[in-house]
Amino acid sequence: MRQASIFRDPLQPGVIPWALQMRAISRDEPGRAVKSLTGAILACGGWVLSRSASDTGLIDILFEFERRSCLEIYSILIAAGLELSQAAHIRFTELCQCTRMVRKECRDEIVSIDLEVQTSPIEVADGESEGHGRLPPH
């Protein structure tokens, strides 16, 4: 979990209260999944801080957004074809419920998500996996 000093919390100064690690799977090939997820996050007002893909089809995307957009972000991840883990669904539900119930000034807080997505690497004609270390441009 990544910590940053953006907001002041009297109990834990210098820690983002909503810094989450999540896992998911996708049936898309890695390059397409990265492109669609990046576009979806940006379209909802989020910021993609880093993204990477391995030869085995594992994608890692670190992104942030304002709490007020949590429901939209949750929805676009599902609409983009991600199958979130049970723990990821629970954490997003907590985030959305808590955001709805808290005072308005908390809605400007930043949520940081480190999302790990397992995809299926593309198979080439001879049955070997093709590497996908390069990502499409933003």
C-alpha cells in the first residue's frame, strides 16, 4: 500500500486514508485492457500515475481520483470488463457508502488504488506467448 502526505488525519498524519490495493481479472489481451482501463479512468476525472504489463499478462495500474467520483470509477471498472475480486468489491462498497455518509469536505479527499489485473497473454501461431512489455501511449 502506498502512503503519501496530502491530507492531514489527526490519527495518522501524512497518510492517505483510502490507499487501496485491488485485484481483478480480465478476458481482454493486455494491451487492449490497459488502453480501455486508462481511458475509462481518465474519462471519470481520475489520474493514471503509472501502468505496466508483463509478458505473463499481468497488468499493474496505479491511479487516483477524488472520493466524490468513487461510484463512477467503480462502475467504469466493471463496464470495462474487469472481474474484481471479492475483497475489491467489499472495499469499493465501503468507500462508496462511507463517502455518501460523510461530511461534504471529505469528498475532495484523494483515493489511491493500486490495481493488479491478470489477463491472458496473446498466443502466437506456434503456441508461445507473445510479450507485451510496451504499453500504448496515453
